[in-house]
Amino acid sequence: MLILVVEDEAEISRLIQLYLEKEGFSCQVCDNGEAALAYQQTLHPDLIILDLMLPKLDGLEVCARIRQSPGVKDPYILMLTARGEEIDRIIGLSTGADDYLIKPFSPRELVARVRALLRRSLRHSQDPPSQSYQTSHFTIDLERRTAQHQIADGITEWLDLTPLEFDLLSTFMSHPGRVWSRQHLIEKLWGEDFFGDERVVDTHIARLRKKIEPDSSQPTYIKTITGVGYRFEDEATTKARG
Ligand code: CA
């Protein structure tokens, strides 16, 4: 497991590296956005810890470029931000980050978040192969991690999803019609030791809706169940195989 740490404050990046290496992770550290993109291309890290305010390219831009680049491996991205620093944009819809942490944070919390994200990718690599889910409008291939949306009769498009959005959609598609509480989704997607904000679920749902709903303000597929959580509504055409 390789972690790329992108942080221009040497003190902080040294501390992060120290703690992650103590936990047995390999780290590559850099202090600006351009170097981060170069490392991403050559090293294919499993996870990137990305500071928001960076020289040259800021964290949001780096994040957007990584998500747009058709890479062999889409890394998990954990965004670091100072309190009050564009937090709305980070937890809003504009980035492809999987999680965020507000400075100052405790090294223990950072390590817990990193572990939670990486454990998810470990779980996926242990998924039995050749599983797929299909509903009337969506097909998802768990092995290739690809998703298709049938937008009209005979017209399908490939969905460009972040790892978390993909997991969210495949979780929904595994049980169409089932109601999921935020807490249940967190346990399923982040693991039981997640201690962030439940709002993070809403953020990812909103992003996923933007990508799959004809009108994301009036969702057809991902319905909000007031006071409970969410339900995916699309008719299942095949059961899970594999
Ligand atoms: Ca900074």
C-alpha cells in the first residue's frame, strides 16, 4: 500500500509520514500540486492525502485532474483543510475527494481514516470475480469496476464514478428497493470505525445523483426517505452472480 502525502508545510508532512510509516505504510511526500500529479502518474498510489492550500496547483485542482484522468488505478483521496477554509466546497459537490479531515487533527484520527479507506479497497480485491448487478437502467461490473447507464432505449453511457460513488451505486444495486440508513451506508462503505460526520453520505449521494439522475433535484432512482435515509428504485433484472 503506497500513500502519497501532498502537503507544503514540512512540519505537518513529516509528522504524517512518521505516523503512517510507524503503522507500516509506505509514503511518498511532496509539497506542491504539480509534483503530486507527476507522482500520481508514475507511482499509482493507493491513497493520496491532499492538502487543500498548495503552491502551484491547489488541492481542489489536483483532485479534479486526478479524477478526470483515465488512469489504471483511481486512488482514494483524503483531503486536508484548515478550519473555515472552503470546507463547504470540499464537502460540497465540486471535488472528487472520498473523505476530508480538518486541521488540526490528531495523528490517530488520520491513521484511522486512512485505514478505513484502505480496508475498503482490500475488501474489493477479495470480492469474488465476475460479479455483476443489473437493473432496468444500470449495469455494474464489480470485477472491472465499470458502470453503465441506459439513458434511453438502445442508448447507454459509461458512468465516470469515483471509487466511493461506484461502491455506493453497487451497494444500492445489490438490493433494489431496500431502505438504507446513513449509518448503515457508513458501516458498509467506510467501515465501523468511521467517526466523521454523517453528512458525508449526503454529499456522496448528491454527487452520484448528479451523474445518474435525469433531474437530480427530483431523483428517479435514489429516493430520499425522510427521517430514515435512502432507497434505490430501479427494477432488478438479474440477481447477483458469482
Ligand atoms: Ca497548505
